[in-house]
Amino acid sequence: MAGLPPPFNFRHPTTHHLQTHTTSLLQATPASAAAAAAAAPYDYDLFTIGAGSGGVRASRFAASTYGIKAAVCEMPFARVPGNADLGGAGGTCVLRGCVPKKLLVYGADYSDAFTDAAGFGWTGLGGAAGATPRQAPDWPALQAKISAELTRLNGIYSNLLGGAGVDALVGRGRIVDPHTVAVGDKTYTARHILIATGGRPHVPPFPGSDLCITSDDALALPALPSRIAVIGGGYIGVEFASIFHGFGVDTHLIFRQALPLGGFDGEIRAFAHEQYLARGLAVHASATPVSITKADDGSLTLTLSIDGEETVLAGLDHVMAATGRRPNTHGLGLEAVGITPHPKTGAVPVDAHSRTAVPSIWAVGDVTDRVNLTPVALMEGMAFARAAFGEAGVDTPGATPDYAAIASAVFSTPPLASVGLTEEEAVAAHPAVDVYSSAFRPMKNTISGSAARAMMKILVDPATDKVLGMHMVGPDAGEIMQGFAVGMKLGMTKAQLDSVVGVHPTAAEELVTMRARTRVAEGKK
């Protein structure tokens, strides 16, 4: 990648030596130089535990912007299913989440692409809509390419730290006191300690739940299963169910609620559910796992309770638990220094500036269980650096994370994207809400023969004309919503949205041409 600094590797703490950082201090602003001088009793100005998105961004930004001396510790990187103690520069999103998942989504989408191609004259590439691809994918080859890409990215994140002058140590960090972190048999002192250890998969206990795999394992399976059950209707569950279904696996999606994707707009959830069914995905709604048993041949049997009736899924290669994630705080030593994690989730409690109850200890990202999205962790990391090292402290511009109008996407098939309020949230906060919606067959599908449909929805406050929320299910939903999130962030009105000239012919133009109100949703009195 162009512009990358020379290779920089995480080093084991037994080879630790403190760098003088003379160059960075000479280049520092007077304020940052004074801050560094004030930190003389410490080995570092900043010691970050965790080299995920938030930790890397916070450390790099603080070191390069304020000239401070910084270090990061992280566990080693490797792709080994079932090993929850592995880490790596880049963290969950880059190495065990967003990136490898999106690569698998790309791969799974070829199933529909091959089928759709027949409508455009490309014959012999696939079967009927929703059918197993005629030629099974070379799963080991795909996994090898993904492994190579993740190794490359892990190296890039290590290089980014090195290029910013951040010391990187391999090992598990443990807080000893408000200014000391232990890594292996070494201890390091710091003026500020930042916790950025992210989250890890959580599997609720039930008989046989220890037989479940998690998303960490599912991303690195050595062989493509022939039959799998995915427990969980959140974004991780529907994404992995879509991935496996797309690769031709007999896939069963199981969730407790009547609809998947709790927390998203109700009408959008219902539409997405309808589209999953239309693609041939086996969906078990209002279902509770009762038990998992393992046969002598290694196959699994999952017993479900659906509306009081027992349903048995036998002959499964895997049962994947996509039942949420919990903050990764075990073994950090928080209680010993006066920080009490959330009793249920284990999250690190922080204030609006990411400070814990101990003034020298801060936390950002999923470990705080605020808004668990990678771009949010990046924002929080930069805000932390400004609050901890900026001239005005927490009053430094940009030192407070801004959670307004954060867009998000679900990379299922079809994908879903959203920004702003759901209809349920909007009617709870406003006397009435104007609803604009449109469900349609994308132009491509009129020729491909696919029955897949798309839906778009806009929520408006009639009293102010302000757009309250935007939602979409359909191709390129995430890409489209990213652009409209800019307008949402700036407080756009429906009139302003209507004044935009659409790009034709695109699905996105539908969001600037919905001028006829669909209905009025009655809100709070």
C-alpha cells in the first residue's frame, strides 16, 4: 500500500526498552512538550490496552498530534477456530468481524449473481433462483485468500502504529494501579491508561450450548458445512445465515422474536424477513433453543421450542450461536483499582468524555457497550485523545463523542441500512410522524427474473419538516445510506431532500422522489 511506513512488528515485552522519542518531542507543540515534561515520572504518557480500531486510532492520533509517548499491548494474531485468546493489530472488526465477514458476503453473493446472469444471456452459470449453485465453491482456496488478506491488514495496522512512534507490545494487559499496566512479567507506568479491549461472543447457557460455534469460529471454518443452524436474529445472525445460504448450505435461522433484527424499524424488519423467506432461507421465528446433542458420527441435533411445540433439527454439522457480544473485561483488574464493571454485561462505565471513575483511566469502543460500531470506536478514540492531551482538556473542540445520526448497515441478503429514528422511536417523541415509503422491484430484477424486492422509507416531523429517519432494504443499501447520512447529520428537511435532482436510473433516486406521503403515524399526545 502506497505511503505506508517501514514494517513494524509487535515485540514481546521481555525485549522491552523505552524509546527517548527525542524527535517527536522536538516537533511537538509547546503545549504538548509541556505535557510530556509533566509526565516525566512515567514510562509513557499513554498506555493503551487493545490494538483494535479504537485503540489504534487513539494511540496514533495522540502520538502524532500531541507529540506524546505512547504504547499499545495486544495479544498475538492467528486464525484458529475456538481460540478466544488471540488478538492482533486491527482488532475484531479487521481480523474477526467486519472485514472477513464482508469478504464472505461478496463470495456468497455470486450464487445469486450467477442465477441472475441467465436473464441477461449468460447461460450455464447457475440454477433456479434460491437453488444450490451447480458448482460448489472451493472453500479452502477462499479461506486461504482471506487469511492472506487478514495477515496483510494485521501488518498494516502494526506499521501504522510504528509510523506514529507508538511502542507495540505482545501480551495481555492487566491494570495494576491507576498508572501501571502489567504485560507478562513486565510493568509499565503511564500518565493515562486507555482500555480498548472490545467485545467477545457470548453464548447463553442451555443444555449442550458448549457445542456451539461462534462468529469467530464460523469465519475460519476449514470446510464448508452441508447443514447448519444459526441461533440469533441480530445482525450477526442474519448476516451469517445469508452467507451460508448463499454458498449453498442448508441453513436454518432461529430467533426468539416474531421478527429478526430487533432495534431496527419494525416495518423494515418485516420486509427484510419476507425477503429472507423469498430467497428460500429456512427461518424459525419465535423459537427458543432447548438443547443440543452430539451423535457418535459427530453430527448435532438441535431441539427448539416454538409456541410450546417441539421442533427437532437433526444432522447438523454446526450450530452457530450469534447471540450477542459482551465487553471483553475479564482479567483486566478493574475492580482492584476502583472500577466496577456493569453487573450484567461487564461493560466499563464511562462519562460523556470516556473517563472511568478513576481519573487516569479511560475506555472507548465496544468495551463500554455504548454504540458498538467500528466507526464509533474510531470517533471515540480521537475524542479521547483530544480530551486527554488537548490544551483545553475535555473542553477541547471535538473532545466529546457525537452520537447523532450514526448510520448502520446489515450485510445480509438483501442488505439493510438505516440512519436516524425508527418509526417506533419517532412516534414516541413526536405527536405525529409523516411516513413516506416505497416498495418496488429493482430494475435489474425485471430482466434477471429474480422476485427480490427493495423498500425505502423516510420519516418526517410535520411540525418542522425535519427528516427524522431513513431506512432501506435492497441492493447497495449501505453505500446509498452513507451519502444520505450526511444530510441527516446536517439536519436536512423534507423540502431540501425533495429539491435534490436524482441520479437516473438508480435505486437511490427513489429517496429524493417520494413526494406523496404514504400515511401519518400518530405519536405521543
